[in-house]
Amino acid sequence: MGYDNDYDSKKKEVLCIRCPKGCLMRVIMQKSGIEVIGAKCENGITYAESEIICPMRLLTTTVQTVFSGQPRLPVKTSGEIPLSRFPEVLRKIREILVRTALQPGDIAAKDIAGSGIHLICTGGIDNDQDTAFY
Ligand code: SF4
């Protein structure tokens, strides 16, 4: 890939988090495409390109429950979602109220905000919990 005129290009540094080596990459965005410098493997190039075009992340948070002893249940998304959709997804997550004693690995909510991604429990609720709040 050739270099365009400097006036037509933008540069950004991206730290690769795909493995512990943590390569610091320079991404050059040009009219002709994206060039990645400093990646030691193809995974890094793919990561850098996705960070520029559409950064994706797993989301970890908690949801509200009806159980007085465990009012919040930790959850994570079943896959990465675009960072730009986090506000919309978090709004939907705030509406969730868990009414059963879910366990780690259970699905707390399906297809969250139409993303095709489920919300998976990373913690559990003891079966002997009171439901004093609701
Ligand atoms: S570019 Fe490759 S070697 Fe470097 S941190 Fe990313 S995955 Fe690891």
C-alpha cells in the first residue's frame, strides 16, 4: 500500500490487547485504505483496523434482582458489541429485574437491545434468598 499525501492522511496509535506482548501500533488512515505499522502478527492488524472502523468490547455490569440479600447480579455480554451501542444496551440492562435464582452461565436476558447478544450471569443467587423488595 502506498503513502498518500500527508494532508490526506490521519494517524493514530493503538495498543494491541490481543496478547500479552502489547504491541504499540501506528495506524495511518488514507484515502487508499488503512495501514498498520508495528503489529507483530495478523491478529494485531485486524484488531487495529477494527479499533478504527468499529471498536468492539465485551460489556460487564450488574442487573437488579428481587432478592434482598443479593440485590445485584453480575453479568457479561455473550460476545463483543460495538462501543457505540453501549449507551443503548445499558439503558435496556437497567430495565432488567431478575426474579429467579439464576446461576453462573445462565442467560439473564436474550438478544439484548436487538444486538443478537445475550446477557450471561457471571455470578449466582443463593436459592434461600428472600424476595423482600418486590
Ligand atoms: S500484534 Fe500480535 S503479537 Fe502484538 S500484541 Fe497484538 S496479537 Fe500480540
